[in-house]
Amino acid sequence: MRLKGVVLLLALGSFSAYYVYEPIPDEIEQPWKLMLTSSLFRSLSHLADFSELLGLKDYMGVMYFITLAEWVVPVSDEHVQVTEEHFDGVEVVLYQPKQLGGDPELRSAVIYLHGGGWCLGSSRMSPYDLLARRMVTDLDAVVLSVEYRLAPAHHFPVPYEDVYRVVKHFLQKGVLAQYSVDPGRIAVSGDSAGGNLAAAVSQQLQQEPGHQVQLKVQALLYPVMQALDLNTPSYQQNRDMPILPRTLMVRFWSEYFTSDKALFWAMMANTHNSPESAGLLKFVNWSAFLPESYRGKYNYSAPAVVRRAGGEGATVDGPSQSIADPRASPLLVPDSTLRSLPKAYVLTCEYDVLRDDGIMYVTRLRSAGVEVTHEHYDAGFHGALMFTVWPTDFLIAQRMTDNYVRWLKENL
């Protein structure tokens, strides 16, 4: 019996080591912590696949456990006043510095949009709650964290429209005065899918005349910027990297647009472009917008363009229209739209499928004359800035947060 127990223990140990261990680039700090964190994500992903296969619960429904695991109830403390409100019908969590008496001075403000692939995440997760409090205290700022509705229950453009409604509501002079916000010192920011929404909202505001209040800066943290080419060098190099492998990012994109699994498989093969998006491929041509140092060993090949059954007169379906919509892919706008955008901060990570999205946007913004601070982390991985809570706290997250908040302080 003892021998059987030893054999079983060795077998379990070998299986655990095999499952937990995965190749991590030498440049990444705390590799074993990242392996353990990744194994939790992969375990949940496998469970989600199995659940969906059996028809028990859809994939994103199971993956939402990540959100619930870090859920907190934002409450006021001695320095920060927290309230939960609705702006134009959309839930928001509002963080304000506690007033110590006298007339309040006008403050800066940060509108923050959480990540999670438009399908997961919440402003009420502990990393976002901690980040908001940090910005309030370090910047003496009002922080507005938006609880936009999520896919797949609410496909594009619902999450975008929720965010845009909140931003337009908040930028009214009367609302800003209510919260003692300086109309000339407002930022919009977000990470990952939140960075996508922040960039799209910044563009939309510039295209609509008549706004009395404009954004001063946009701060985009490893943003998602385009859905046309899912085979850039960073998608290829980092296809199996922890936290956000290519398969998961493709799933996020497809679920954002539709529940039809056919789009997922087309995106996996990078054959999802139709004639409606073909003319926009020039805006995401990484051979033109990606510096040589990021191209590596990869050669550019334009994504395939697939014509739908029915020929030229066939009806354009929803996903085809969405893929070509700059509100979903902010890289798809011409230079004339970029020229009037506010000063930008863009954070990218080397070991992230989205690296090239952010870098191409940096290139295009600079070419259009927009002032851009690009902070690239050679040892960074996707989502790193949000890993600030034990036991998944990383040293690089603290450095990223410090640099990000410092930039906001200097530019707001």
C-alpha cells in the first residue's frame, strides 16, 4: 500500500509539474509566480471549454469567475469618498478626495475603463479599486470608473455606447462643477479592452463639433486597437504566452461581435476580412507602422479577404460591419482624424499579443503630429499592471503603476 501511495504521489507531482510549468522568457521577473498564476487561468479556461461542450454554461460565463474572485464592495475610507451612481443610465463608481473644509479647489479627473476583453472585468475588482484610490490620493483627482455592460450578453456597440454616454454626461459643465472638476484637466484611460474603448471615445469626441469641454489627455495601457489582422508579429511571437494567449484574445474579439462560432474559427485562421474591411487593411499594415526592432523574423502577409456567398450584392452581416467599424478598431481611422487627438500615453509589453497594436498606434499618432509618450516594458506581459494583490502581486506591476501615475501627474 505504501508503494502505491508513493507511486500515486509521484504521478500527481509529475502531472502538476507538467501542468504548472511552461516556458517563460528569461527576461520576465518572478517566472514561477507567473507560471502558477497562468496555471490557474488555464485550469479555468479548460473547465470553461468543457462546460460549454456539455451545454452547461457558456465559456465566458465560467471565465467570469475571475471577476468574482476579486470582487470587492468599494467603500469610503479616511482619504477617499466613494459613491455608486448612474450617469445617463450607466453604472459608475465615483472616487473623490475627502474635503477637509472650506471651498473645494478645482481638481483634475480621470475617467477609467476596465479591461477584460469586453466580456470580463469590473470596476469593482480589487486591483481597479486600489488603482482608483491611488490616483485619487496621488493626483488629488476625481476618478470615474465605468461599469459598462459586457458581451456576450451585450455585443458591440453596447459596451462602447455605455462608455460614450457616461463620458458625454460627465463632460457637461454643470456636472463637472458638481464634482469640483477643472474642465481643462480631464483624462480618459483604460487597460486592454478598456484602452480600446478609451481610444475610440477620444476619437469620437473630436469628430463631434459643439463639445464645450474636451479631454486633455488619453492614457492607453496595452490597448486592443484592431481586429483586422490577428497575425501580427506579436500575435505570432506570443501566441502561447501566459494570461492572454492568442486563442483567448481571438475568442474575446469574436464574442464581442457575435455568438456565432463561425467568426471565431475564421478569426483563428485570419480569414475573417470581407470586402467591407479590405480597404481598411492599409491602416493596420504592420510592415509600414512597426519599427524594424519589433518585426523580428516575421514577414508581412496581408490577411485574406473572403467574399460571402451571394456576390457583390449580398447583404452585409453584423460582424462584417463591426470589424470595419473604427469604434471597435480605432486604428482604422485616417490621419486627418488622428491629428486633433489629445496628448497620449501608451504602455506596451514585449510578451503580449497586443504589443504591435499599441506600437502601430504610437507610430500613426506621431506621424499625425500628436504628442505621445510610449512606455515599453521589455519584461512586461499582458495585464501586468493589474497584478497588485497578493498572492498574484508582481514587482513589475508596481513599477508600471508608479510610471503611469507619474505621467498623469505631470500631464494633468
